[in-house]
Amino acid sequence: MSLHHSLTTFLLTFAFAIFAIVVKAPGQDRVRTHSGTVVGEVVETSPNEVLVSKGSTGTEKVPVNEIRSITFKGEPNELTQARVNAKNGGFRNALDRLEDIDISKLDRNLIREEVEFYRAYCAAQLALMGTGKIKDAGPKMLQFRNAHPNSYHYYQARETLGDLFVAATRLANAEKEYAALEKAPWPGYQTRAKLLLGRALQDQGKHSEAIQKFDAVLATAGSGKDGKSDRLAATLGKAISASKTGQIDEGVTMIQNVIRDADPEDSELHAIAYNALGQCYEQAGKPKEALLAFLHVDVLYSSIPAAHVEALERLTALWTSFGQNGRAREARELLRDQYGRE
């Protein structure tokens, strides 16, 4: 066989191989994990894992806590784009894209389920940010949770529903949703559930029970960056409950330590901490110090909607008490215009 013939045969074989890969890839599901991508067909989902058929090589079980996203064979482009929008916080754009999808024309249950989840999830996030209505978003997420108990979004749906119940001050209901999250088989999920349960108990004035949850986090939080963040969040929660039961000075000291030790990039933790500090100073009869604490959130952490709303509400009252009616009006207008609060 000549060198030319051998080279031609090799190139043709290589070209056909590449063509096969190109043709085959769009016909598969892609499960993106924190360590790579699993390609095949998603044949079964549950709250804890996704089963992927890989053809002649068998199947692979992918734990849900390792999944970043799943792109399904044959899904509409609008869903693909909406998923990216939602991940980046563009919930309005995502919802607009999802509304263009006619679910009745989708021939795969998993894709219909995916559209339903992201519609409910994006509506919930908009409501929690103050640009949608809790009373509209809540039933959508509740319907998804009840209709799809085997969804790989199950725990995310329960947590989101808990957040909506908190926003609606239906705290006992929120507690039930977070308790379901605590039953997940992964320590990270269990820790987050304890934090959320602690905050829900706190909002109900059940500070002794809340402190027990925060102490459980402090006792079990892992090492590394996530573990440190969990411990600081639990310390902050414990400080808030301590201050509410009269231990104001201890609460202030604990909160100041959290602010000192927290990662500067952890905006949510800083925002919650400064709001908590402001509440402590109000309890201690120090309105100027309280004002400065809430201003930190307004100026530096307005990207955290729930914390920003709380800070603006307190600033409205404090500015009024100082006779700064113009500043109080500005805070009220921001609450109304940006968050739909009257």
C-alpha cells in the first residue's frame, strides 16, 4: 500500500470520526457537573440523583448536589437561553423567553418539567426581589413541588418555596419546607437547612430553638471556604437571637467579629450582618449608630434585595425621627419604585 493511499485512508477515517461526533452530540443530553460533563440520555431523575444511559458503556448515576445544569436533547433554544439568564440573575429576561414556549408542543416530559420549574423559579425570584407578587409566585412553585416529587430540582423547589413563605410571613409553612431540605443526604444541604430553619424560628420569636439550630451548624460545619461561611452565618444568627433576648452587648460584639472575619466578597453575609447590627443599636437606644449600620447596606450592599428592603424600611423611620424628611421620602420612593413596596 502506497504512502499516499495510507494517508488518504487515515484522513477519510478521521473525517468520518469527526463527522460522527458532530452528528451524534446534538442528539444527547448533557449533564454538567462541578468536575466535568456526563453525556448520554437522562432516563430517570429523583431528588437525590439522575440516571444517565451511556449506550453500550452502561449507565451512570450523577448525584444532584454535583449537578450544575442539564441540557436536554431537543429542548427549545428559548429554554437553553433562559437557563443561562436565570443562572446569571436575569430572571425577567429568562421568564420572557420561557413564556414564548408552547409546552403542548414539547414531546418529552423532562423538557416540559424543566420549563415548568424555571417558570416557577424565575417568578419566585422576581417576587422575592420585590418586582413580582408573592401571592402569584407561591402557587406556581407549590404546584411544581406537588406535581414533580421526583424532579432533580426537588430540594431547590422546597427551599425556594420556604423563602416565599418567609416573605409572606407564613413562617410555620416555611419551617416545613426547610425541614424537608434537612433530609437531603449531603452535609452541605443539611447545614443550609439548619441555617434557614434557624432564621425561620428567629422570625417567629422562637430564639431558644433558633440558637439550637445555629449551634448545630457551628458543631458540624466543615472545613474550607464553605465551612467558614456557614460558621460565620450561624454565629450571626446566634448573635441576632442573643440580642433579641436582652444580650445586646454580646450580640454587637459577635456581629462585629463576623463583619471583621467574613470574606469581603460575601455581600449577602455582610448585608445581613449590618442590618443585624443596626437592630442591636436600635434596641440599645443608639439611633445614630443604627443609622450608620443601615446606611452601609443601602450604599454598599443594595444588590441584596431582601436586605436592602429591610435597610430602607428602617432608614425611613430613622430619617423621620431625626427630622430628615427629605431623606425619609427618598427611601420611601426607592422602596416603591424599585421594590413595589407602598
